[in-house]
Amino acid sequence: MDTAEYYLNVDYKEPPRPQTFRERRRERRRTRKNDLKKDITAIKEWIYHKAFRFFSKFAKHEGNIILFSSGSRAEIGGNEEFIYKRMIERGLDKQYKFRFDFKANINEARSMFKKFRFYYYLATSDIILLDDYYPEIYKFDYAKDVKVLQVWHACGAFKTLGFERVGKPGEPPFNTRVHKCYTHVPVSSEHSAKHHAEGFAIDERKFYPVGIPRTDIFFDEEYKAAVREKDYDEFPACRSAKKVYLYAPTFRGNNVTNAWFPFDKFDLDRWGEFLEKEDSVLIIKLHPFVKKRVEIPERYRDRILDATDYREVNDILFIVDVLITDYSSIIYEMSLLGKPMLFFAFDRRHYESTRDFYEPYEQLVPGRIVSDFDELLEAMEKEDYDFHKMDAFVKKNFKYTDGKSTDRVIDQLIIGGQAGVKG
């Protein structure tokens, strides 16, 4: 670790004792049962593939059926919601037929009926929208005139992903089908297109720098005012605070199954003392992958607020004065508000060696980097943010800053454009 701490992970496996006759019988039964489950799963997958091909054979692709889908949301949200609502506002529901299929996470089991319905939707829809990694989407080959839009949940090119992680934990197999079916991917800039094309290992011409739909809210004054009121109702201590800080770090680990966060790296008692002295408030919003809750001292619960259950972190930004993060892509949304940031990167070297960034970290982030908690408190007290980096960061990462990204996605990628051809 960067802080000269050294961790030992010691495993001890006790030598197995000889199995009894009864234990050997149980082991054989368990093995047969597991083999049977694998065979049943394989048969089901074969049936589903056959069903997809059958549905595809009789599909009439007339270009007007849109499927909104996600394997990480129980209901429509994020970029997909912005696109759907804007299409309704523009009366495009008279021209297009909308379908919806969502589940809370990729490990959630479906009933057989819902699975057949989902594959029917995939086989017969003309435009498929998804907003995140979704294994079931990648199993099939779609008709050439079908558009598959990945309206990615993150904004900008920050941490490496996919094939840019080769040689590091979580790297994909060389022959993976993941991401290969996309025909259109809206991004915020040419800079982002270049890096995501490498990460997904698909043609750069499939990336369109038209903007990210959910960033339109940062240019909508009426929306911002309404959300601020909603946020103040949710976090009333922020209404009268002199300054509101948001601590929104990313998770450690490779994915949702092993995500964690080193809570010992910050001292909530010292943070509480600072906030009392400054008459300020701190909102903590951990990554959704991190299941452990932050333990806020009773004395400071009016100063330190847990926003774990608040889904849309972007909405919180409208009442925040300073963002504190590390390697989270929330920095792109915050930059559109022109507000200062601090980068509490206590394990930067370790993170670089296991995950890494598209560019050197110190050249990438639009604010001051601090490496320990003392340095963080000092920067907060002195308001030392290195704010001069902000303008160049925005120009580099956003081709458009006009609040019309949703309309460009609809006009250029959904209504117009051909699959695989730059619009």
C-alpha cells in the first residue's frame, strides 16, 4: 500500500482425514447432483438459443420497435429514462412502440416465462438500448438492420476497462463476445471514443461524440432548482450549512461480488470536529457495490449524512459545494457545474497497479490530489483545490455543453444513422 502498510493474507488448509464409507456415498451423490444441474442448465440454454432463432426467423424489422433493457436496474433510469421521456415529450410514441425489460442485478433469476419473453423481445426488436454490462445480450447474433445502443452509465474516459485491463485483475478472455454486438455508443467526446473503442475492442466508428443524455440536467435551471428543494427535504441539515461537502469514492475490488472499501482510511470523529468548527455538512455516498454501511458517530449525525440509499448521486451534486472523491467518474458531472474537487487518493499506486487509468492520474484529474487524511483536512481548511485545471478538463472531455445531448442521441442514433456507420 502507498502508506507503507503491509498486509499478509495467510491461508492454512488442514490435511484431509480419510473419508468414511457414508461420506464417500454422500460425495458421489453430490457430484451426480451437480453434474445433473449443469446438464439441465446446458439444455435450457440450448432451448433458449433455439427459441431466439425461431423468433428471429419470423421477425418483421420495420424499424419502429425499441427495447429499453438493463441487467442492473429494477426499473428504467439513467440515460435510458432521459431518452424515453424525451421521446414521449416529442410525441415519438406515436411513431415507435416501446418495450421494457429490467432486473435489479445480473445474478437475479428469471422465471421461464420472463426469460422466453426477454429473448422474444431481443429477437424481434429493431433497436435495443442498454446502459451497462449485460451478459445475456452478448449471447446472440442480431440481424444486420438491428441497432444495439450502449448508452453507458459512466461519463468520460477515466479508469481502464475491458481490453485496456489486459494483464491486470478482471481482464477479459481474448475471444469474449462481451460488448461486440454494439452498433452505436454515444460518448461525450472524441477523446472518450478513442479509449472506449480500445476497451470494448470494437470499431471506433461505432462511437458517436453526441453527448451523454443524463448530463442535460446540468443545463436545465428549472430542473436544478426543483431537485435542490427535493435534496434539502432529504438532507435538511444542508439547507443552513455554510458549506456542503460530498465524499463519493469508488469501490475497491474487481466487481460486485468482491467490492469493498477501506473505512480505516478516514477518521469520522476528526471529520466531525472540522465540520462543527466550519459549520458545514458532509454527505457520504459510497459506491452501490459496497454493501457495508459507514458507521457515523452518534455525536456527528447532524453533520455527517449517509446517502447510501439515495439512488441518483448526480442529483446530490446540486446542493454540494465541494466534491471529495478518488477514482470515480462522478468528476465529469461535477465539472459541468464548475465546482471544486479534491482527490483523496490514499492508495493511488496500488490502484494504478491493479486497475490503472487511461492517462497519468495527475494529468487527468481537475483538482488537488491528497494522499492522506491530514492532507485532506488541510486542503479543505485552506480551500486549496487547484481549481485552475477545470476549464481544460471540460474542453477535453465534452464536445458539447449545451444541454441537448438527449436530442442528438434520438435524432442521430435512433431515428437516423445506420448501424456501424459514423453519423
